[in-house]
Amino acid sequence: MGVDLRQVVAGILTITMFVMLGQMLHRDYYDSLQEKAQGDAHDIEFEGSRVSVKDGLVGALEGIKGPWMDDNNDLNPCWPTLLPDEAVSSKGYVTFSLTNGPEYHISQITDAVMVAKHLGARLVLPDIRGSKPGDERSFEDIYDADKLIKSLKNVVKVVKQLPEEVSLRDIAIVKVPTRVTEDYIKEHIAPIFKSKGNIRVATYFPSVNLRKSSQDGETDPVACLAMFGSLELQPELNIVVESMIERLRTHSKKSGGRFIAVDLRIEVLEKQSCHTTGVTGSKTCYNAQEIAVFLRKLGFPSDTTIYLTQPRWDSSLNILKDIFPKTFTKEAVMPASKRSKYLESESSEYENVIDFYISSRSDVFVPAISGLFYANTVGKRIALGKPQVLVPGEISETSSLATDFISPYISKKNHLAYSCFC
């Protein structure tokens, strides 16, 4: 059988074309890899963990997904339904301010509601005061006033401002301890209210821990409602927080959209030397390098997304970003159109509130600093069914599990929130 020369030539041309195409694809692919992987790669031991270094960045050698935990949606509010109370309509008023940040706001609103409820007084919507003189905002700049008024309607009557006929000279200032009880109110506050007719409540904090104890007895359902059911962000600010969380989740595709929030603020760490230990011998705060080593040894991979409460980037955080390149402060994940309002204002209240709500909603929360921010963030997370709060500590063995470092508030169920959710 004869061979058709034209078929042979066509076959050779076809083969040549595929070979050339393959070389082009190979070269394009190789070139793209070269662009992404410039610099020499080498392996090192970093604080006992085997990692790789490329261009100064540290990455995991193995594709570890990370020691994530699922949310726990089994807890529900267990305080009794509060029915309308005729004692709500008193002639007197209780006023107060929210101060020092969202971790204090929760306790302050709870104590003010408790006082107004058990005195049968009207509660005046508070203003919000920052740490700097003259740093004042209205309640509605940050929180949803209508939500608060509606949530408390069966407990106390909330008004947006004092009537003009009420003179400030007629208001007695009363200091109350946080977690104030009905008995304390009747004994120490009721006589003053009866005498003056109106009072201004100022909460003080004998302790910053929120552990429940057998001495506390049953938590007042009014306190539970005020603590976990009254404060919500006003709509615009809530949208900003949601957009930041969504952006963090977008960076976390390899971990299923999960991210870690770390409460790490350089200014606070400088005030509380991280070399100092608490009464129990455990550290009370951790710096960026210690947090990086802690998370890496627990098995979180280098592509884990981390959100820091630090206001702006500081060079001392570089070690954390070297190990976890997807580490961000708020200016990197906030919509550009919102930065002038929420980041460049003289008030830090917006930033503190944003940090608190992102820390409450993250998949993992790591408190590099002990204190009330940690305690109230844990409470909020218990209410939301997010139990993965990892308290940093020294890891002597690489086989340590993340569950070994779960906050005692959660592992021992001794947080005050467990009196309200069950």
C-alpha cells in the first residue's frame, strides 16, 4: 500500500506544533514559578518547629490544616422570660455614662439596668466617654438605641434624655461595685434615691475577672438580659465590622474561611512588662514573637489569617508577620471609604469597639493580654457558641494540643456567662 506524502507532512507538522506548544506552556509555567519563588529556600528549626524559609518568610513544610474547633450551638439563654412590670413607671431617673471601652460598657449597662429596675426608676440613655478629656459621643454613634429600648421594655423604661425640668443639682452620684446585687441596691442605694429622687450611677471594678462562684448564687435574670441582650452596634458600624470579618475570611480560603483574632496592643505590653509573672507564676501578657511561636507549635499553618487589635502596624510585629504572612491590623482590612471616619478620628472608641466585636466573632481568640477585654470577650463568645479561646503558654512538647490551652473560663465552665446560658 502506497504512502501519501501529504499525510506524512501533515503528521510531522502536527507533532511539531504540539511539541512547540508544550515547550511554551512549560516555559510560561516555569517562569511564573520563578517569579513567585525568587530567592533561595532552606529549612530551619524555629523554636522546635520544622519550617521553611523563602525570602525571609516562614512557611509550613507540611500541609497542616490547623487545630480548628467547631462552634458549639448547644447553649441557649436560660434566664426566665421577663414579663412587663408595673413598677417601671417611677418618677425618678437613673443616669450614667459608658466609659473606657466596650469591655467596660457591658458591665456598666448591666449595673445601671439593675439599679433602675430594683429602684423602679426610669433609665436615661447614656453618653459615651473616651479616655481623653472632651472625647464624648452619643450612645447612638456606636450602639443601636432602638434595640436597647425594645430589649429592656419589660424591665425598665428607657428615655433618650433627661427632662428639662430635672436639674443636675438634684442628681446624687452613687458609686456601685460591678455585678451589683438587688440586696446591695436596697441597702445602699435605695435610701439615697428616696432622698434625692434622681441618681447618677458610676460603676467601679473591685476585680476584672468574671468567674462565677458558689457564693454568687443564682444570677439575676435582669442582669443576664442587660449583659447579653441589650447592646448591639448601630447599623452603619455593624456593616463595617461585617465587611472586615468578610475580608478576613476571604484571606482564609485554605482554612475554610477561618481566622484568628489576637488581642495584642503594643502600648499595653509596654506598660505591663511581659517579663513579669502573675501571682500564680504564669505570665500575664505575651509579645508578638511569643504569640507566633505559640500558634506555630500548636500546628496552625503559616497561611493562617490573623487579626491584631494593635491600632497601627509596629515594627515589633514583624516577627509575627514573618511566620504568619497573613497578619493584619484594622487599617489593612477596613474599607477605604470608612477609614477617615473610624480610624482617623481623634476618638479611639470606634476602634476599641471594632476590635471587641471582631474578637468576639473570630474562629479562634487569643488574649495576649489578661484583663477585662479578655474576660468580656470570652463571655460574648460563650453566648455566640464560639468556645475556642486559647490562652498562651509555654509549649515544651511538640505534641501539645490546642485543647490543652483552652481558657479556664470555658474548660471549667466558670465564667459568669454560664449562669445565663445552659
